[in-house]
Amino acid sequence: MAKIKLTLYVTGQTPNSQRAIANMQRISEEELGGEYELVIVDVLERPQLAEDERILATPTLIKELPPPLRRVIGDLSDTEKVLLGLDLQVAPAQSNYVEGGD
Amino acid sequence: MSTTGQMVQVEKLRTGIPGFDEISNGGLPQGRTTLVSGTAGSAKTVFAVQFLAAGIEESGQNGVFVTFEESPADIRRNMGSLGWDIQEWEAEGKWAFVDASPHPGEETIAAGAYDLGALLSRIEHAVRKVDAQRVSMDSLGAIFSQFESATTVRGELFRIASALKEMHVTTMMTAERTQEYGDIGRFGVEEFVADDVVILRNILEQEKRRRTIEILKFRGTTHHKGEYPFTIIPGEGIVVIPLSTLELRQKSSDVRVTSGNAELDNMCNGGFFRDSIILVSGATGTGKTLLVTWFIAGGAANGERCMLLAFEESRGQLFRNAIGWGVDFERMESEGKLKVVCEYPEVMGLEDHLIKMKAAIDEFQPNRLAVDSLSALERVSTVKGFREFVIAMTSFIKHKEVAGLFTSTTPTLLGGTSITEAHISTITDSIILLRYVEMFGEMHRGLTVLKMRGSKHDKDIREFTIDGEGMHIGKAFHNVSGILAGALTHIPPGEMERIGGMFQDSGGGS
């Protein structure tokens, strides 16, 4: 399985950002099984990175690898939507119908 | 507002957009956000770009452009034709883009609560990076369509507007509206930036497009009310025509200048005033262009600079006719005394004509200006637009202290007035009527000075003739009445003598 590369853009210590970080760590452990690399970027400290990636909403999660590039916004509280949005193969219990998104 | 009992003056930031600073009494309220609302094609993006461009060019203020709709590449390319080199300003650190435009093929899925903190952080970063004093955001509708929750977006835009206020930046946000006359904007955006609202319109009136700008409100400060026409000129951008801000403050001269014809000068008690506006009205073929030709010849003979704006005849025709009357336009032009501008009225809208005329007058600096004919311009405009045009033009040339001679073609051969006269007659200082006079199966031409402000003038209706040397004014039509009304009656000589005896001829005539 190819390595998953994720970047999570947050804004400082806002509740949404804190929740997103916590949710992401949970999803990573529970669903992605350690085969991932997660970078957390605080756009208040690194606004130029947000500019380069054209981030509007925070939190924003970007999956760079494996392709295709996908973006998910929000505090990531809806695990199903996060996995759907990232277009990642999920646990066997889930349906295989993950094409597209909504 | 912590200050009580103390007047807090709303400071304005001069935008540098031609005409806008006049109608806004000095510019946009400084440090606040102004909403610019308009339908599709109402030049919102041009206005937003020009706000920054004028800041860089006129007052050395840098700007940040937040684009929600078009990509920066598109904006750079589209605005290049208006003479703004955005790429160069970016390289010089005067302009920064915040690209918030949607990218095709990249879908974003929402999984939980979010805000636009990243956008705010990017805008703040860009403002600090170029030390911006102006920010334009174009256009809000596009960001509402990128996110599902309109409530979140509205709240976040409010947060961005407040943050920019904290940074003492003057901001312009554009928003779409669906009708020219109706709600200010969709999405309820006016609720959070309701302090200052400007509306751009692109109205279809009698098959003609007319652009107008209206300042709907400026909280706590003054502005001119109502719609003002504007146009977009390549190399300049938006130019607002500030009609009602024109001031009746021109000086008045009592120096007389020649009309180019000694007999007409006599009728006017020594000639026209130097900075007056003269309207010549007559049916087709009564000799209006002849009067114009001699007005110019008279000026050139005195060493004055003359300008002729012709809307009915081509250069070739004008020059040939002038030669026929003994006036050599070609030589005058080569000597730099004359500039002839010929144009079909239909080539552009009246607003563009006005701006072109102003530019031509500013460049040539004439002492005399003739427009032949003003009524030809009626064709390309609505009645309201034409009236505004006439007022703006006459006011402009009065400020320049230029003698203006305008001609107006009346629609009927005998008598009659035109729309032009109805709009212009009160603005003009003198009116000369040229009329056909039918006498026993023959057409004669009659001329009279109907009014002349601040001067005595001949009250007779005189016959005038045209030959190879120009025009000659002869004796009065004493045995005809009803010329002006177009309903002539001939009075027998016996009756004339009797009436003459009754009133004891006061010794008029020349």
C-alpha cells in the first residue's frame, strides 16, 4: 500500500482547529493503520504556505499522496465523510461505493 | 463610538477614479468597507481593479486584490487593455493577489464545522507584505457558491471586514445583484457592510446601453445623490461624468469678438462676448454651416485658435464648401490655427463623445469652438442623456472660457424648434435663428438675433443671401409677419405705412 501523505491546515488554537487535530489523529490510528505521514500547518504562522496552496477555509485537510489530490474542510468530526472525501480505501465493513463524493 | 459631544469627522480617501471623487465629495470613507453592487456586466471588476490601480498611480498607495471569481492570470490579461500593468506592480511589490478563485476539477468536501480563517490570514499577510492601504474583493457571490453554508460565509466576511478596519485599510467589496432596480445584493451581504453602498448600473434604454453609478449611502458623511453616467475608456478605465457637481462659477467677459461677419457683428452690437455660447438654429440648408465657417474664419483672422467638431459632414465636404465661400480651412490647419474633428455620432455613446471632446479641447486649447451640429448627437442618445451631455459640455467650455457656437437643425422647414433648443436655450448666451421665408413663390432666408445676454441687439428679422464670398445680411422683412411661427402673412405696403405712422419709427435698422 502506497504511503499516504496528508497536510492539515489549522488556525492557531481555535476550537475547530483543536478538534480537527484530535479527530485526524483518531482517524489516522483507527482507519489508516500507521501508513501515513501527517503535517500540521498553522496558517497564522505560515500564511505564505496557505497562499501557495490557496487555502480558504480552516481546517483544511489535503491528501497529496496517493493521487488524486483531495481536499476536505471542517473539523473532521464526520469520519465517514473524511474517508469519502480523501478517496481512500476503507475498512472492509464499509461499502466499496466510494466513487466521487457528494 | 466612545467620543461623546465631539464631532467625529469621517475621513475620505481620494480614490483617483476620474469623477468619482467629485460625486463622493472626496472619495470613499477611509478605513471602512464599501459595498459595490451591480448586475452582470456592470463593470464591477473594472471598478475594483481601478480602485487599486489609481491608488498606485496617483497616490503611491499599494493594494491587495482578493479574487473570488476570475483567476489572477485572467485579471492581469483583461486589465492590460485598460492600460494597467498589474504584473509590473506585482514585481515592484505594489500589488498582491490573494487567489480565492475556484479551481475546476478540485472538489472540496465538508466534514464538520469550518471557518474562513485561512483566507483572513492570507489577506492580512498580503496587506502586510505590500504595506497596502487599499483592498478590493471581487466578487462576493463567487465565494458564496464555493461553500455550502451561506451563514458561515456571511459571518466570516464580517470578520474579514472588521479585521481590515483594524488594519486601517480602505476596502471595496463587489457583489452581484439580479435587477438594475431592486434589492442591493443577493446573499444579504449588504447587512454586514451596510455603512457604504455604491451601485453600478448598465441600463438598456431605448435600445441604448447607459452606464451609471450611484452612491446609495455613506453613513455619517455626505455625497451627491442620484445616478451619474460613466464610461470605460481604453487606457483610462472608468470615467464618471459628475453632472450636478458642476458649478456655475465661470467668469464673464465683456470683451467682444467678431462673428466673422461685419453685418452680424452690427446686429449684435459689436460682436459676440468672448466667453459666450451661441446657438444657431435653422432648418436644413438655411446656412448654419456657413455661419460656422465664418465664425472660424473670423477667429483665425484675429490669430485665435479654432476648433470645429463636425458630426454631419466629412472633412472633404467641409473643406470644399469652405473654399466655395472663400475660406481656406486647409491653410488654417497647416498654420496651426484650426483643428477639425469629424466623426459620425453613431460611432460611440454620448459619454464617450463628451470625454473625447474634452480631451481634444484640453489638448488643442482653442479660443473658439464650433459644433456642427449639436442636434446630430440627439440621434445616439436618450432625451435625458442628451440633456446631461449638453449641460456637461457647455459647462466645460464655459470654464475654459472658450467662445462656443453650436448649431441645431430644426425638424421643419418653416418655424419650429428642436429638442436641442429646448435643452440648451437657457444655457446659451445668444440665440440666432435662421429661417426660410416664403415670398410670392420664392424662398428667401431670414436671420434674427433672438436673444443676447448682457447686450443690446438688433430685433429685426433680416434677409440674408449666400454667394461665393460668404454671407450678406440685408434689410429687414418689413412687410411679412409670422416668420418665426412658420405661418407667414404679407402685409400690404399701405398698411405698413399706416402702422409705421402710428408708432413713429424709433430709428432702428443699420
